[in-house]
Amino acid sequence: MPPVDAPLNSPHELVRPWRRATIIASLVAAIELVLLLAAAAVMLAKPVSHAVQRHAAAAAFTPAPVVPKAVVKKAVAIRHAQKVAAAVQPKIMRTHLHIAVLNGNGRHGAAAAAASRLQHLGYKVASTGNAKRQDYASSVVMYRPGFAAEGRRLARDLGIKVVGPIDGVRRSALHGGQLAIILGA
């Protein structure tokens, strides 16, 4: 028998070993890249972690600012007063309140105009007049003891931001009123 010759490889079969070699070389290069990145991360992680630890230690051992006890007590008292004030609702209707209106801005007729506005809102005006001073920068609502909630309601009705207990106004100037308004500029 004559010897059988092996068939020649097709051009596609000749290319396959080259493709396989390229794919394998690419995979090896990708693995090397991942290993190099991991090594770089390990080398950089140590100095970064030490810097973070030093910063945390410095922040932990920095003394806190000292707040005087008087300031803390005052803040606690203010928060308590605000909670109590928010909880109290007005008990007296507007039509049963008497208000003294005092002009503290020096403009002629300001107290009468405010009294008219109060009457339209349903309040009773006990008296109008001039305040001791005529240089009030802003309007003030003041209340007698026991009428704080009503004073806040009146201030809200008129858009006045300053509300407090009666101070510096004689009781006789109120003419029986429970609340007083001093009109400012």
C-alpha cells in the first residue's frame, strides 16, 4: 500500500493557534494588571490608614469648648419657657379682652388708627394715648400676669414680633385692660 499523505491544513486552521496565543497572552496580562493594582493598593493603604488614625486621634483628644454653666442654665430655661408658652392656649375670647393702645412712635393719630383696627378684629379698646417715650423702634405687645396666651394671640393677629409681660407701664395707664400695645416705628 502506498503511504497516505496527510491533508494540508486549511488557512483557518493555521490562524487558530495564533488566536489562542493572543487570547492567552491577553488573559495573562490582565491577571498581571490586577495583581499590580492589588499590590499598589496594599502599599498605599498603610500610609493612608496611618494618616486617618492620626487625624482621628487628634480630633478625639482635642478638648471640647467649655460652655459656662450660666449659659447652659439660661438656654435650658428659655427652652422650657418656650415649651410652656407653646402649650398654653388663649382662654378668653377676643370680645372679652380690653386693650390699652399707646403711641410710641410720635406719629399723630397712630393709636386711634390701631384702636380702630383692633375693634374690627373683635377686641375692646380700653384706652388710647401716648407712651412715656416716642422713640420705640418696633411695636410691642405686653400682657398682665395670666394673659400671656392672649398676648401672643394679639401679637399674631397684628403681626407684631415682640411680646412680653408688662414692664414700664403703670397699671393705671391700662384703664382696666389686660393687654397693652405700644406702637413703634
